[in-house]
Amino acid sequence: MALNRVPSIAIPTKLHAAIGWARKFSLFVYPFVTACCGMEYMSVASGHYDLDRFGAALPRFSPRQADLLLICGTVNQKIAPVLRIVYEQMCEPKWVIALGACASCGGPYDNYAVVQSADLAIPVDVYIPGCPPRPEAILDGIMSLQAKIQKQDHTY
Ligand code: SF4
């Protein structure tokens, strides 16, 4: 084996890039489940789809221990203030994924009781379409968020 061969592993060489790499592969999920999309999250978190491959295996059941808020389901007018409180309890840096049509744009419920997008209550980083989204679409959303995290400024 030639001594001058360099392994093809991508190793971050700058501190902020290394922090971004560590953060994107150590996501602690708070599943905010209000409706049927929660079933798809459970499917993704199970062994078959193996969310652990993306460093997001362990759901937290306190927002104070989580940095990724996964909104799974309908956000109605009564639950929106609760969603806001949960979001505010999370520590920085934090990210939000709207999982499914309901969380992204109200889904099939175009009526007075349903908030027509979770981003009317809190900031959202990634929207995953589908009613419900396939597990592969959810994994794609997680990877999109990871790419976004890697590009963010982690110098603070
Ligand atoms: S997007 Fe569809 S599957 Fe998901 S919570 Fe809304 S109605 Fe249920």
C-alpha cells in the first residue's frame, strides 16, 4: 500500500464545521404528536428504517432535553399556544420540522379550527409533504435538515 494514499473520509478541519458535523449527527427529537402522522414517525423510529443511522434515535419527552421539534399532525387553534410554549422551552440551537401536510399547510382541514401552517405559531426549518409522508420522505427531511445545520454558523 502506497504511503501517500489519503483515506477518503471527510474530516472537518475547522472548528465551526466540526461543531456543525457533531450537531447534525446528535439530534434529540421531541415528537409533538397531535394526529395520525405520529404513526409514521413511530415507523421511522423503529428498527426497519433505523433513525439511529442519522444520529436522531432517542426521542426526548421533555423539550428542555431536545433540539429538534418534530410536529407530527394537525395544529389546531387550541394546541398552537402549547406548541409555542414547547418551542420556547427548548434550548438553543434548535430546529423544527413540520412533518406532513397538516403541519405544513393545514392538510385537508381548511377550516376555522385548524392553523393553516405550523409556521404561523413558530419558525419551521423543514417541511415534509405527504398525508401521511412515507418514512423515506421523513428520512429525506431529516437529511435536508442535517445539510442545513452543517451550513449554519456554529461560532457562537
Ligand atoms: S397529514 Fe394526513 S396523515 Fe398526517 S396528520 Fe394530517 S390527516 Fe393525518
